[in-house]
Amino acid sequence: MTDAVALAFEEREFTLPHLEGLAGGLAAALRERGVRGGDRVALMSSNRPEFVIAVHAVWRLGAAVVLLSPAWKQAEVEHALAITRPAHALGDHPVLAGLMPMLSLDDPIAPAAGVYPAPEPGADAVLVFSSGTTGLPKAVRHTHASLAAAVEQWRSALRFTAQDRIQVLTPPSHILGLLNILLALRTGAWLRLHRRFDLELMLRHIEKDRITVEMAVAPIALALAAHPDLESYDLSSLRYIMWGATPVSASVAEAVTRRTGVGWLPAYGTSELPVIACAPIGRACLDSVGRPVRGVRLRVVSPETGEVLGPGGIGEIQARSPALMAGYLPDSATAAARSESWYRTGDIGAIDTGGWLRLTDRLKEMIKVRGFQVAPAEVEAVLHAHPAVADCAVFGVPDTADGEAIVAAVQASEPVEPGELSAHVGAWLASYKRPRRVVFVPRIPRLPSGKVLRRVLKEQYGRTSDE
């Protein structure tokens, strides 16, 4: 039905024809400003319907969208512009407006009809940015074909239909937010877009809008588990809550399920390859991110020897998929992300005989203690199970005797001694995995996706253990 609501935002509602008309009007305005096929257009926008309209307007002209996070400061935006070199800009952010001429999304958009050719499948559609947990972010180039493949894989994995209802609270400038917006619009489902993440608003709208599929990253899951009145909300419309971007903290997930009756659906993807694995519906294992989705092939490779490992072998996860990025900007970074025709995820894990994928950590974040590899996520999972730990992150610092020593940054929910936390880890894991030092922090720094900013913690608390 053409008059059905496709997108809701606060008190505003949009049908698909309304969105298409507004996209046509904005496309005409961009064309008047000189936007042509093959151009790159920078978009720096808050979470709002005009973001969705802007993306589709740029695509109608055969141009590519460069998605800039509205949380970025000027230096970060300058870096992004330097490597992507967009010819035009639109948005609602003063930082971008101060760096190049910008068509403002705050200006009224007059709907307009128009006939536009379908974009070439191999043409760039969007440039998103890698998380940048270990340095300056790279631009990830996705074509219309790779993006369409990712949406179809996501729809299949989630068993998502036009009868589903979903809300997006994560930034649409991040691949997960964009993927969920496109999923809803291309499936014909109902979508609510939120201006920002607000837990109370999220819970109220699950109840009010009868949301069927909810998306969560680690900060949202932690907030749900800690909510004192979680049981007061009617969440019975939910089929599941998807957990992505970081390994599932089983104790947190189980606490939410115990209090709400809603189960979790672990999934795994990256900016470079948005959908890699997902748990089968109704058969999730909280210690696994699921099985490869349709169209994705996986293998595990030894980081030391390059040998392809069999079931249970722990190494780097590598993948093949039609949804894989076209490459990075700067292009010089692309070669390092590929091994022959396989994409190197940089994630460490194993695949068992049943095809279940279990991640342990990032290749660059593994801590080497006396020659042993220690995965921060493994230690974090044990710490999360302690009742005094609200959140935590583990990282390594140089140590003369052991190579590296383990430091645990802990956000405590109640008073606790550092020695008690170290002993708690020691009771569950090998002695060399015990934190040498525990530091208490007001909060764990995370990206909007939920990924821990370990480099920030290392800068603040990462003195060597010899000091």
C-alpha cells in the first residue's frame, strides 16, 4: 500500500512516495549545484529523516555518499575529507559547513518528480569509515552491488519481512545504522528513526510501536541489564534482540533474558563486510556469533605460518562474499586487507565442526604474556561475571620480564578491591591471564558501535609495568 507509513521520526511520518518525492526534490537541488555521476558528496548529518532523503538523492544522480560522523571534531573531518576528496557537501553540521560549501538539510525540501537511471552496480555507492580503534580511520568503499548483497544477506539472516517493525538508535553514518535503514525501506517494513540513543525512549517505543526486531550494541545491552524498572515495560512484541559489533557478554545477555523473556540473536560483521555470520533464529549460542550467512565463505588461517587451519584451530578469520567492500581509501591500505582473494578480518577465532564461529579477539589486540597469547575478550568475559563490575576493558602494556603485562580497566558498580578481581580471574583462567594491575575508571570509552577504545585507555592508564 502506497499510503502505508514507511518511516516515523518523533511526530512526523513518511510514506515511501513521500520520501521518493523529497529525494527527487533534493536531487534536483544538488544537480543545480553541479553534482554529477561519479562525484563524491560528503554528508554530515544528525539522525533525522533528511539523512535518508539525502542518501537517496545523491544515489539518483549516480554520485557516491561520503558518510561523516556528526560526533567528529574538525581534525577528524579534515582527515576524512583529505582521503576521500568529495566535490560537494550537504548536511546540518557547522564543522562541515566551515570546511566546504554545504547545502543545508535544515532548508525546506520541495518534492519533485523525475526520471533517473538506475546506478551502475559496480559504481561506488557509499564510503563509510572503519572504526579507527588503533589509529586514523580508513574510508571503506562499497558499491551498489556490494551494498545490495549485504542488505539481502541481512534480510535472510534475520528472516525479516514487510510485517516487521524496527527502530534505529545507532548512528546511520555507521554501517550498522545504514544497513538497518536500507533493510527496512527495501523490505517494505515499518521503521522508526531516533534523534539519539535514549534508553527510556527505546523501551517506550518497543512497547508503543510494537517493535519486532531490536538492535543492540554493548552499551545498549549493558544499559538494559542495569535498568532498575526493566520489568515494567511490555517487550512481548520482540522476536529477539540482535547483539552485534562486540562479542556477547553472556552474563549481561542472560540477565536481560531472565528479566524480560526476550532472547538474543548474536551476529557479526565489519564495515568492510557488513554481514559475515549470524545465529540461526531460535538457536543462538551466546558464546558464538553464529554461522556464516548465505553467500559467505570463511576460513581460519594461522597468523604465524599462513596455514589454513581445520575445525577448532584458532587463527585469523578470513572471508569471501559478494558484499565485500571494493577497497579502502587511501588505496594503499587495500592490499594489506587481502590474502589472495580472501578478506582478512583481523579478528581471531575458530570454527567448529558444526560451522559455529567463535571470536576471541582482534589480531592487533592480542596480549603476549611469556609467549602465550591472551585474548582481552576472554578476560573481560570473566570480569563481567563479577557482581561489582558494571563494565570493563583489558589491554596489555610492555613488561621487561614477561613481554607484556595485563591491565584491567574496571567501571565498578560497588566497592571492590583490585586483588579480589584479579583473584576472580585467576579462579577461572590460567594464571598468566590474571591482570597484573586493576585500575578503576569512571567509564569505559567506547565507539557508538560499542567497540572499546583500548588506545584511549592505554594512553591514560598504560604505563609500563616496570615503572
